[in-house]
Amino acid sequence: MTLTLYILLASMLPSTTYGYGEIMCGDVGKARSCATGAVTASGARFDTEVPQVALALPTRLRLKGRHVRLRVDGGKCHTVALADKMHERWIGQRGFDLNPAALRLLTGRTPAAHWSGRIELCGLTPAPST
């Protein structure tokens, strides 16, 4: 499966939140606390003030420089960084994991650690060419 198919699959499942200090940021097997400054699976720094999402992906699949356009039902589309990976056991079980900034951007609500809801895919932006 390609990254695009994993993104499409996630858009059909309930999404959740992350970034409240749990130990699951970064690559599987090298997870660290989801605190500002932690290195994510994409190599970007985790930041609760910058809209970022995580996606359930196989361990072998690399994640670099990708963004997705998302919205809540009937809401405005916003571009967020696809910055981190969830464990592959969640493939087909969970949608996107939104950090506090992404949740605030998409829903207009104060971030909450236990939010869950539907997130729609508006479109993909390509990875930068190398």
C-alpha cells in the first residue's frame, strides 16, 4: 500500500488526539514523550502550537515532508503537517491523531485530550522533490 492509500483509509475512520505527554511520538521502537521539541517520525519537531497529525503506518514506511488538507464535517479545509506515525496495529482501526493545534484549527474548540470525531480529507499536497 502507498502512503496515499493509508491517508485515504484514515479519512474514513474516527480520529483522535495526541500530544498530551503520552510516550508515543517518533518512530515505533524509539518512541518518546509527546512534548514540544520531541523529534517525530518525519524528523520534524513536535509542537503543540503548530498543526500536526499522526497516521497509522507500517514501521518500514518512511514519512518525510508531507501535508494533508483536512476539515471537520462542513468546515473549512486547512493544511496540516503529516508529522508522526502511530503504531501499525492501528491501521484500519483509527483515523488521524491530531495534536492540540490541529484540533483547535479544525474544530475551533479548545483542545481536549479525549476528543474523537470524523475528519474529512480535502486533498493531498505532494512531498517536496529531492
